[in-house]
Amino acid sequence: MKKSANSHPISVVELCQALIREPSVTPEDKHCQPMMAERLSPLGFAIETMVFHDTTNMWARKGTQGPVFCFAGHTDVVPTGPEDQWTYPPFAAEIHDGYIYGRGAADMKGSLAAMITATERFVRDYPDHKGSIAYLITSDEEGPFINGTTKVIDTLEARSEKIDYCIVGEPSSTAAVGDVVKYGRRGSLTGDLTIKGKQGHVAYPHLAKNPVHLFGAAINELANTTWDKGNAAFPATSFQISNIHAGTGAGNVIPGECKVCFNFRFSTEQSFASLQERTLAILDKHGLDYDIDWTYNGLPFLTDSGVLVEATVAAIKDVTGLDTVLSTAGGTSDGRFIAPTGAQVVELGPVNATIHQLNECVKADDLIILEDIYYRVLVRSLGQ
């Protein structure tokens, strides 16, 4: 078997299996980051562990000059769900019919393994490459995302350490590796709203104030408002209610309050402030008595041109022959914390068909393809 400069076998499949066997349910890392560090240290990476509360993060860097090319990702995984409903044990990383099965196989331990083996190849082939290579790895992406990437970025910013190019290893592909690359993401804003009424007996509504009824007209307007029409890169902003609750559980009691949780997924046509202002105007228009708390999940970002996008598109074409689709669809990622620093950010990883599902899996051959793409992006970004 071909060896890397640090004598480790270059086997993306074996490394993916080893990472899956660490049951790193969020916010646990178990031994994933040390395992990655063991591969990076002999290549000349300085390893820095940053622990914030319950979250373990790793910042690893080789080189002191710019530009800084960063691989970003997470070692934590979502819970398995009922393990007896898995065909193969979720942390056994068994291979069947060419697929590696296990929690985190696609999201995103396959990507992490491909990043490592691609870096080993690149450092061996280009020992005098320009710039620096870095890794920003967290164990808090699937959880509340409070003590992970955002805290590491705060630390880097405080010491004026900048990332220029960043590949986030989220599973971006739809049918084949590289067919879709995320070059931006919508913003996310959550509102927790409490409509205040007056509890009473359903037989005496004149003595009560039903907050569900009071909210009816406002909810209709919020749900049917055109917030914007999007733009060339983003779909229109959407408003969705995810949870609504009122009542005591008794059938003869008018509730005293109605709690509503809603979320905006928004384009670059909006900001936190603009959405909040318009929401409050609608609530006030309908004369509601309410309290509201906001959670700022992330602003939209877009990397629509530059070295990284061009290198990624070309590398995918070289390896697979595909003309990749640049997309901003889907949920949020930790790219939302990195892009505001001025970094060019894209998300590129394996097929996402089974992520967060029972029997999550990734095709072993796809990881070999992904490694080759990552390698070629490095070559185009730092090797030439």
C-alpha cells in the first residue's frame, strides 16, 4: 500500500471507519480530533485545542504566511435513534455492497477523512507550497452551535488570524460527488413569541380573552406576506411556524397565552433588523399584547466568485467530468461564522441522501473521489 510522508497508509476508507467507530454524539468528540491531529502533526501542523464549556475544538495550522486555506468541519454526530432498527450497528463502520454504514458516515466523517488524506498527498507532492493549510474542527455543529466554530473564529479574529479560503465538508452532493457545491447559505432568524390573553371558562368567553383567536389575523398576514422576491443566487425569504402551543389540556378552559415559535430563512435582500421591524409592525397592527425573544442563527453569505470557487469547479470537472451546480439551498452550516470574516467559503462533501437517517451510509469509492477533488483544489489554490 502506498505510504504518506508520515508513514501512515493513505486510506481514506480506513480513516473514515476509524472516525465512525468513535461514538461522538454531540457535543462529544471522543477521540476523533486527537486521531486527526496524529495524522497532521507529522506533516508540520501546529495543533491547538480550544475547549469552551462542553465543546472541544481543534485549530491546526501548517505555515505562517498567507493565503490560508482551511478545511472546516465537525466531529459530532446526531443521536442514532433506535439502534435495533439499524441494519448494521451504527458505530461499527461495516462495509456492505461498497457502502460504509454508520452514524456520521456522510455527515461528516467521510469528508474529514478525505480532507486528511488529501492533505497528506498534497504536502508530500508540494512540500514547498505557498501559504498555509489549516483545520478548524468542532464537536458542536449538530448541537446548539454556541461553543464551537463561532468561538474559535472569535479567538482567531482577536489575534488577527484570518482564513482566506475555506472548504466546509458538509454533504453537499445530491446524486454524485461534486454535482452540487454550496457557495452560500440563507440566513436564519428564529422568533419565540408569546401572545397574552386571559384564561377563562369556555362557556363564558366574554369574561376571557382567547390569545389563539387574537393571533388568527396576524398569523394569516405573517404567513402570506411576500418578504422579498429573492435574487439571482437566493430564493425568496420564507416564514414558517415550527411550533405552536396553547391551553391547559382541559377542554373547557380558554388559554391564557399562546406560544409560537417561527423561523425566517432569508436571502441577502434582508437583514435581522428588517425582518424584526416588519414582524413587529404586523403584530402591533393587530393590537396584540405580546412578548418576543429573538435567536440570531446566522446571516446569509455568498461566495460568488474568486480563487476558491474557480478551483473547486475546475477540480470537480477534472476528477468527475461534471459541471457542478452552485447552490444556496438547504439549511445552515458553520460557514455562516467563517464567511463574515472575509473568507471565501464553499461547502463540498459526499451525497447527502442518508444524513441523520437510520442506516446512514457513504459509498466507499465516493470518498476516494472526494479525496482527489480536495487534493486538486489544494493544488490549484496553493500548489501553483
